[in-house]
Amino acid sequence: MEQTRRDFIKGAGLVAAGAAAFTGVTALAGCSSQPAEKTAFETKHECDVVVAGAGIGGLAAAVSAAEKGANVILVEASQHVGGTSRFAAGAFGPRFGAEWEAAYAKAPMSDPELGKLVCDNWGSYVEWIDGLGLTTEELAPGSPYVWMGGKRPAEEGSKSYTDEYLQQFGDIFVEKGGTTLLGTRAIKLLTDDAGAVTGLVAEDAEGPFAITAKAVILATGGWQCDKEMCTKYIGRHADLGQAQCVPYLDGSGIKMGVEVGAQLSRSFGSYYGHPQPWPMTYLNGVDTPEGYEAVENVDDVHILYYGTTEHSIQSMGIYVNTEGKRFVNEGLGSSLVNQEVMQQHMARAYLILDEGVRDIIRQTPFCNAAVIGGDRIDHMIEKGMTVVQADSIEELGAKIVAETADGVSFNAANMAATVAAYNEAAAAGTAEALEVPHLGTVPATPLSTPPFYAIPVVGGIMATFGGLKINTDTQVIGTDAQPIAGLYAVPGAAGGIMNGDYWCVMSGYSVLGRLSGEVSTAYAQSAGSAEK
């Protein structure tokens, strides 16, 4: 559903660190689409293009703009460039291939113009990054996916040299004459009397200051760290889910855009992520700014958010909610299953497995060594994640009630009946005829061999799909349906490309980031010529 600016304003607060201080309000309620109020902060920098956010899309935008001759400043809230892509396994590309008609058939709720733009430009994007000196490696012959930095040996655990690739991307930007301001957050857009964007206000450890520019690119990422926005757009218990990202993705770029009259895209109700083992005490604070900045080996975070989630094993067991009932076809794939988990009571579910299924998991490289270099469930236990074990389904239900923090709300009797009905259908080969069918690439397997396992999970959010509405030049569209002069956005600050399921997260950010750098530079150069 496409969101109106009025709906967004009713549910989202201003950028906490900045906008309230500048306007004297604590929420966006009552803001108009008139030019933003001028600020009196010291102007520390002047440039052609300023990019807010140094994730994979922001890096592409910044390097692209610098390569086209722009004087570019890149501001990043963290002390590291790379954003949430630092946590990724490292393979990226359009999931359904680079031929748009075929991809659109598999992702029919996608924006047809923006989706085609990503597919049509993926091949040239890979050629571009290879030309920059960044290493990529084809995932498999004919695959649209490439490994960032090249694939690591399996014994090293993580799949590719992801972070090395991203840090090199940041170095290339500096080598091309760009300026990177780390530990610096963009908090407000500046506009002139005509409503054109003329820079932004940023804040570092010393306080707020202005950066004037002819064009601004918002590459601040999504909004999964804003609990209010999660409950408004995703579900009533979505604030209990886990943001599987760097801890700065609070929708700040979207809020800044709305403040100067931007229109919102559709797709606020869907997102990408994987079920996250619960409770999350094992994260040890990596989901906070302080904890994240203290991380010495980012692969450790990759394992917590990806390597030990259920993304590759849930189709081999069944999920039940706190009522003890199945609610989703486990064969749909992790991202779609995850979205259904988030809609359950307390955003909670339990993955039920038996020893027979666990043997299959042990023998399947994708489920284990290729991701974490060992037995996935043993690794969960080693990391402090909750895995309930018992010698019978009835004992498993009793242990869930006794050992999980909210176990009193779990219906163990229903769970036992659910497993019995599933086992009967799986043995008869009729699992697809269950009230909640079990269909997928892995046949339904009876859960009958002890010991039995239950892994409590909550929904996870790696990337949100709704954001600022953009056109095929990445210009942000205003509530008057016209581009806002000088303002550009990259997914996930921009939204609407994907809807329902994912297919171009990092690849879409990258392709549109590069385009945004080119288009914004052309605008800045034409504006500079006009001033002369």
C-alpha cells in the first residue's frame, strides 16, 4: 500500500538528534511542505555533492560522483564505511537474473520502471566496479550473483571478503579526491526560498554544523531501528523483532525528506530478513552503537545475524506460534516465512526439529560449513542461543513452557497435536493438503526420531522496502508529484522497488547509487554554470 505523507507524519518522529532542536517541535505533526526553516549553524564545508550514508549504495554514489568530477563529501554515522552490507555473506546481484521480463514474472509486485533499471544496468555496474579495481568473483557459471572481494576458502567460515571489499570501496573514494566524515550524522536538509535543497546539517562529537552543496544524496538506509515505525507499518508486535543491521537505521533520511515535502513510496509493509533466535542476549550489545563500534571482527556479527539464523533450515522442520499451531508454509523461503513470524503473537515462533532432520542438516553443506564452518545447531548452543531439547514431543512442550522466558503463554497440547497431524501427512505424502500446506524444495519429513528440538525465534529485519518516492533519475518526488530540486535518494532511504519478497537489495542499492552519483553531479555542474 502506498503511504501518504500525512500517514507517515502521524506515526514518525523527527530525527531524534537534530530536527527537534532546529524547529522547536518533537514530532513531524503539523509540518507543511513549505521550504524548511533556515539554520544558523556554522558552515564548515562546501561542495558540489554531499552523500549522507556510506553503505554499499552511498559508496557507489560517492565514487560515481567523484569520478564525474564533483567535489564530494560523504558523511557516515559510524566510524566505519560499509553499513549493513558488512554483515552480508557477500554474494550480490539481481536474485531472479538480469533479464527484466523473466525477473518481473517472479517478482510481479516490483516497481516496473525501477526494477527494469536495476536489471538493465547490473552488467555495466559489475564492469564498473571491476574497472575501479574492486575484486569480484562469479558465484557460478551464468549466475547474476558475484562475490564481493572474491570467495573465501570454506575453512575460513564467511563466504567472501565482504568487509575488505567495502573498506577498499571507501579508500577508492578518497583516492578520487573525496572527503569522508566518519562519526558524523546528517540530521536536517537545507533549502532555499524556492524549496531547492542546498545542503544539510550534520552532527559530530563537537556538535551540529552545516554543509552547503548543490545536490544532496540520501543513502541513510532503512528504518528498522525505529520501533515506532516498525509497529506502525509492519505489525503490532514488530517492536519486539530484531533489527539485523548496523544500529543507525532509524529512518532519518526519510524523515528529513518528508520535512521538506517529499512523497513516500509504497512497500512499507514488506521487508527482508530472517528469523532470529530468541532471546537475543547472546548479541552482547552489537545491536547498539557502542557495541557495534567496539566490534573487532565483523564476521562475528555476520554469524550472529546470518550464519546462525534459520534461513537455510526452516524448510526441514515446522514452525508453530505460541498457540502451538502451524501458521506458514515453511517451504516458502526464509524471507517470506520471516514476515509471517513477525505477524504472530509477540512476533514469536518456535522451529521444531527432530534428530532425523538434524542429520539431514549436518549432511547439507549449505546449512553448515559453507556459512559457519560447522554444525549449525551446535554453533547456536555454543553462542548462547536457546535450543530446547527433549526425548519426546510431550516433554519438549513441557520444557518450552518451563524454560523459555514467556513459556507460560505457550500451548504445549496444541503443539503435540500439530506435530502428530504433520507427521501423519508427511508419512502419507499428503503434507501439501494440510490446512497450512507444507510445500517446497525439501519434502515434508516426519518428526519422529528423538531427541527433539525447539528453537524460539522472533522476526528479523535486515532491509526495509518502503521509503522516499524516487523516479528513474533517483530524484526524490515531492507531494506535488514533481522532483525536489537538488535532492536524490538511494534505497533504502528510497523505497518502492521491491514489494513482498526481496530480489535486489544490495544490487539495487548499488546500481541506483551509481546512477544517483552521475545524475546529481550533472545537476550540480549545471547549477554551478548557471551561477557563473
